[in-house]
Amino acid sequence: MEHISSHISGKVGKKERVTERGELMEYFRTQLNRARARDACLALPTGRQAAGRALPPLSMPRIGRLLVAIPTKDLYYLKSVCDQAPDFSKKFWWEIKPKPDAPEEVGHRPKRRGSIPYKK
């Protein structure tokens, strides 16, 4: 009788978690990093990259932090709006920036009852 591992061909690969949200985040990251690389080349008239002037490429955790409060259905809308714009990066940053007329978030709850103002 042979060991069961002799019948298994190769290693079982690491489970990849592919989600629509992750694909959208990857799409935004590639588009924004492409614009950042283009802007870095245009920083100097000679085309050389300026020291300290180029923006570093965005990582997936940073994109996740930027888009954490935006639902997936709104990310599809954001993608369509940015694709139609002449400058993807400029439109993206304009759309995710909080607007002054947006309703404010509710503040944090007090930790102790003593910090709640008492009205008679």
C-alpha cells in the first residue's frame, strides 16, 4: 500500500482570495500609479526624475485605507466617472475628497456617564 502523498500531484497552491472589491482596488492602484509615474517624469524639463519631488507608488493597503468607507457599488460608479474624465488621477482625488456640504459624522460616544452634560 502506498502513502496518499504519492497520489497527489504537486503542491496545493495558496488559496487566492479574489473579490470584486479587490479587483477594483487593483484597477485604481494601477491607474493612479501610472499617473504618478507620468507626473514624476514631467517634473523636470529634461525628463529626469527630481529628487524628493516624485510621489511614491500607492500600495494596496493605502488604497484600501482610502476606499474603506466607500461601498463596492459606489466604486463601480467612481470607476465609470474616472474613466470618462480626461485625467483619471485628478478626477479620482476630486471625487473621494470629502465635500464641505456633506453631512458630518456623528462624534464618538462619551466613555463615562459623568462626561454627559446634565440639563435640568
